Amino acid sequence: MTIMVGQPLLSLRGIGKAFGKNAAVLEGVTLDVEKGEFLTLVGPSGCGKSTLLRLIAGLIAPSAGTLSFPAGRPEIAFVFQEPTLMPWATAAANARLALDLEGVKRGEAEARARAALQRVGLDGVAAYPRQLSGGMKMRVSIARAMAVRPQLLLMDEPFAALDEPSRQALNDDLLTLWREDGMTVVFVTHSLYESAYLSTRVAVMAPGRIAALLPQNPPAQRDESWRLTAEFAAAAGRISAALKGKP
């Protein structure tokens, strides 16, 4: 189906989610995700960010409301907070896993996995997960996602456990992948600074709902120097104010 001008990649209408008899984790969430945007979900622990991401991925079903892909379901990849690598497999075998599960021919799968590892700076790495740093493990996880050539990349706090230099380096690499591939990214983080740096739009969440949608206008090519500008500080300040419920 042809994507029409103004037609969202993903449409959420009145989404609710409750687990058993517990209070609802999400209530009445309505949101359009536009093709090619970098949308970040930011908010306090327990507000429903990860639940919303899993609903988008189809890992769980909503209790209420509708979730649809108006132009047809895209190829989706998911990067979790933990790298979730197979400890007995090399970096290349881990990067190839999703392709193996899809039944892609071994030669093609190996070529795509190698190319994905090269894109995240791990060209030629033949190590096992126990031999890799935390940042390198996450790079393998991202390579595994990129190997399937996703149109929609979902990321659930992927850099939360990393040291700040590794986190910032992966932020920059992720932006490069996003620009080069023209994919849509929905990214979950607790960090208002990370959300200000990465996003073209930020959804600020309060418990169970989206409290504010903040368009961002970062430079297309941004690096460490932009973090030191007044514009970056202002963007982070607007997100901080929204998190505190201030207009």
C-alpha cells in the first residue's frame, strides 16, 4: 500500500492496558507515530513506557483501544535494555540470530550480519559475549536488530547501564543509522538529556498516559559540541518542565 502524505506509520487510539486485577498501566493513550521520526518516550519509572513499547511490538495485546499500521505492518526490530545475547555464540552468530529464525539462507544471513556488525564498529570481532564489554554487547544487540533491515526500530532503555562516554558514543552511532536508513525509531529513556539529544519529538509520560508531546528541532548533524549550546540546554529544560507538569 502506498504511504499517503500525512498518513502515520502507526496509529494508537484510546489504548489501555491492565494486567489481571491490578490497576491499569495505560489508560486512553492516543498517539500517531510518523514515518521517519525519532520519537522518544520519557517519564518516571512505572509510568507505562516499556508497556507501550511492547504493545507496539505486538509482544502483548491492549486491554482497550486500537493499534494499527495504516500503510501495512512494517518490518519491526526490538532492542531491549539488556543485550540478551546467546552466551555460547559468537558476536556474528548472535547478530545473525533473527535472520536464522526467519529462515534466511545462511550465506545471505552471514553477509547481512557482518555488514550490520561493521556498521556498529565491530567489523571482524569474533569474540563471545563474555569477552565483550557492556558497550560492545549492546552494539551486537543493535547489529542483530539492524540485520533484519527494520522500518520501525523499538528500543527500551538500551543504554541505561552504560557509562556516559559509551552511552554518548552509541547515541551518535544510533543517529547515524537512523539518518542513513530513514527508519522510524521509538526510544524509551529515563534521561531527559538523552531525549533532548536524540529526538525529533518527545512524548512525556505521566502514570498511564501521555502528558505532553514536544516537537524538537535539533541540528541534523549533531555531536558533543551541541550538548554545550544554549539551544540544547533549552530543549532539555522544556522536557524537564513537562516532566514536572509545568506548562
